[in-house]
Amino acid sequence: MSSNQNTHEDTTKRETGHERQIVAFCLGSETYGVDIQKVREIIPIQKIVPVPRAPDFVEGIINLRGKVIAVLDLRKHFGFEKKEPTPEQRIVLTESDGERIGIIVDSVSSVLRISENSIEPPASVIAGDEVDYIQGIAKVNDSLIVLLDLTRIISDAERRTLKQVDLASALVK
């Protein structure tokens, strides 16, 4: 292929396909990504206060600059085996219905620019109401990155439970 063809293809891609910026993170050996616009902040793991009778996937609450934030363990939520805490773990802060939520991930690897053309819709075998948080599968070099919508990971019932956790923690003060 000539360099003129390469240049033409690159220009065509830029004109026809938009790019999406994602924050890539790891859970176990798999890489996941979330739209950077949904991420408010990424912070190191800090002291998490357990909340009695909270659902299993709720790790607890943190106090971040005077705000109480519920923290979910994405490993537990996905049914992965428990892992001992490591220095690489992070809390990815997102917002859902005006509420800030922290999501624990094993590590944050990078911020990537991905062409919309390299994103496939989720396969029909993994599509459905229970996994509607999967936005697509991105092909990056020889790897696949599962794109998630963090605001959809928790169901409406779980969201109500989280609000109750926030209320309970406010009452404890």
C-alpha cells in the first residue's frame, strides 16, 4: 500500500469516524473501559467505613472532602473472586442520578482514544436487561476492551439501596 493510500485512509477515518476517550481499567486479567465524560475523579483506595446490613456489593462509604460517597466493589458485583487489597487499586468516582458513587477497580491502566469504527455492539449472547451496562466491545491492537456504562451497572433497586446507605450514614453523624 502506498503512503498516499495510507494518508487517504487516515483522513477518511478522521472525517467519517469520531473518536471516544475512555478510561481503561483492569479487573483480574480483563480490561474494561468507561467513557471519560462519566468519570469525575480517580482516587487511591482510602479508609472505607463498612455500613451494617448494606448489600454485599457495597464495600462501604468514604468521606471525600466532606461528602459521604457510597463505594461499590466491582469484583463482587460481577461475581469475581475476592482479591486482597493492593496499592494499584483505585476508586473511580462517577455520578448516577445526581449521586456520586465510587467503584473499586484493580488498577487504572490508561486513557485511550478509540475510533467509533473499532467499537462493536455487544454480541447477542451477552446482550439483555441484566447486562445493559455493556455498551460495546472495543478492538484495540490485539486486545478487546469491554466498554461499560457505570451509571447502568447498578439497577434501580440497588440505587434505592445506595440512597438508603447514604441516609443511614448521614444519620450516624
